[in-house]
Amino acid sequence: MRNLVALVLGGGRGTRLYPLTQFRSKPAVPLAGKYRLIDIPLSNCINSGVNRIYVLTQFNSVSLHRHIRSTYTFDPFAGGFVEILAAQQTLSSSDWYQGTADAVRQNLRYLQQPGIDYVLILSGDQLYRMNYQDMLATHLESGADVTISAVPVAARDAGGLGIMRLDDEGRVVGFLEKPQTEKELNLVRTDPAWIDARGIPSRGRDCLANMGIYLFNRDALVNVLEKTDYRDFGREIFPASVRTQHVQVHLFDGYWEDIGTIRSFYEANLALAAKKPPFELMSADAPLFSRARFLPPSRVDGATIRGSLVADGCVIEEGAVIEHSVIGLRCRIGPDVVIRDSIVMGNDYYQAPEEFEHDQTNGQPPLGIGPGTRIETAIIDKNCRIGRGVQVVNHRRTDSSEETPPAMIRDGIVVVTKGAVLPDGWVA
């Protein structure tokens, strides 16, 4: 692992996660109350012994940069780093990143330094736990130029994924993006017995989906980027590598979710609050790292909380009911508030007592959620001021609404935008 460098791709504009990406990049979107999406690949790297990491950023990256700087600092004796490579004008390029492959191409000089033999390409907006040492072992044993992680999926779930076809040795010999018909699926099906023989129960899953995690021999990556103008790894670099190089598959059978839409973000977060979550936040061997905030414990006074995650520094007052929800940092939840099937991201700061009292006296909702408010199937972004008796509920059961801040509906979920103010009695 000493000769391996990881590149974490910071993502594009994140339009499918809007409005959560209105003021932040995708990897900076909060997760599970106290983390950010970028913490997942960076924690996987650290737990795998990968300590030389570059994060490529471009859009709305200020909060992401701040989080990385305040969290990931290595001691000087380990020689490790998490370095930000933001899009910039240089003598060789004056353009923004034109895709994932172009982002790496514009930073090749960092990969051509001595002591780098392998390059691990990761996404900054996926939820999973993986030991990359296992992937490197597969890569070395097979003698591959490129190794790609794949997760078995059922044919009914293959329509939104890139599916690979293998030979008997696990070499990728074909690739089809989002197969829709039975004829297309038959071209890329994998014998379940082949999957079972490698120690992973197939359970009827006969398609292998591209996870967007690539391990390259450094020279192979440099060669393909210098000799082509390909812009995207998934759509161009990977299919081209299948035709011209030895591409090996590395099987993975853990939880994996691509957080690409409001619906997937919502469902992945609430799944973490289940009694038996598909992805376990607690792990003795592979913990998740994030910013150390030194907040006090949350205080709960006569509230009812069921099947929920509650982060640090919250105050939850008498009569509040919280069910199947995620409550973020520094939340102030007033009496008789009802929160169901929702994500409340919390606040970046505490409101001073005199300011809190001033707002209450002058009819301005203070930071937090006021008494008697009801929130269902919703996402409340950070630093929102929600008054008394507010109804954040999709009463019309519509799937989407026009962009009308401070709240809009995406994938059937009410999303209250960052810093919104909802006055007393407001109804979605």
C-alpha cells in the first residue's frame, strides 16, 4: 500500500441532489447526523492503510475544503496527507474539469512522482465499507492492468447500472451501460455458480454492477489519459480499457449505495436508523472518521424517541415525538414537536441566549424547531428557523414542485433549504 495513491473525485454540479447541493458539493452533503459523504471514502482509505490521498474538487467546494482541512491531518512521521486538488488555470490548461477522466488528466504530474505504482480512483458520494488491501491483492494476483470493483445484483436491478461480462478467470470482456431488455441482459449475465465458487453467495444475482471504484497500474492510467481525450471513466476510459488492456473484476458483497438523488439520499439515511441497519455505523475494525467538534451530550427532557439517530449537542424538549428519523448536530426541538420519517440536519452553531430571547420576543423564529410543529417525510437542511405550529408535510402527495424556496418537493420529499425561515403557522 506504500506505493498506492488514492484519488477521490469530488463530483460535478450535483443537480440531482439539488437543493442540498445549492451551497455545497455532493461530497460535503451531511450524512447520518454527524458525518459528510466524503468521510466514507476517506475513512475506507485510512482503515485500508492508504494514507496518500488527493481529493479533486470544483463546484461549491468551500465547505468541503474546510471540513477536510479541519479533520484529516496526519502526523509528520507517517508521510501521509489528504491534499485538495481544486480546478485551476495552468500554463497547460485554462479549462475547468470536463469530466472525471479530464480531472485526473489535468493532475497527472502528481501521479508521476517517484514511488507511485498504483492509483486508486474513488467516488466521493457513495456509502459502503471496503478494505482496499483486498482489491490490491486481486489486482496483483491476476496481473491486471486495471481492476474494477463489482457488486452482484439481480437482473431486475440492473437497468440503472453498468453491467460487466466476464470470462472464466474473472477478466472483464464486455460492458453494457444500463441494459433494459432481456436480450441486452443476456449479453452480460454471469453464471451464479461462478459467483458462488468465489465465496460470495449469489442468491439469484446474476449480474455484476460497476461500483465506480478503479485500481490502475500507474503507467497504464497515464498512458490512456495521455493518448486519448476521453473525459469520463465510466463511459469512456473503462470500456476502452476492456478492449485494450487486462481488466480484472474484484467481487464485493457488502452494502453499497450510490447517493445520487434526493430519494436515494433520503432512504440511505433513514436505513441507518433501523434496528438492524444494512450499513453499520459502529465498527471496531473500520470506524468512520469525521471532524472532532467537542460538543456536549444531547439532552432529552420527556420526549419520545423511537428508531432514530440523534447526534451530539441537541436539546429535545418535553412532549416531542421523534420516530424513524435522523437528528443532526445542535438541534433545538421544542415541546410537542412531531418528527416522523425525516432528516433534520441540525445547525452549524449555537444561538446566543440573548439572541434566542430577542427572536422569540419579536416574533422571529429562533434557530431550531418551534413548539407544535409537525414534520413528516422531509429533509430539513442546516441552520433553519422553523416557527410554532408549522406543517412540513407533503399534503398533496405530489412528486415534485417548482423551485420555490424556502421549501420544495423532490421525489415526493419536502426539502427545506439551508438557512430557511418558516414563520409561525406556515404550511408546505
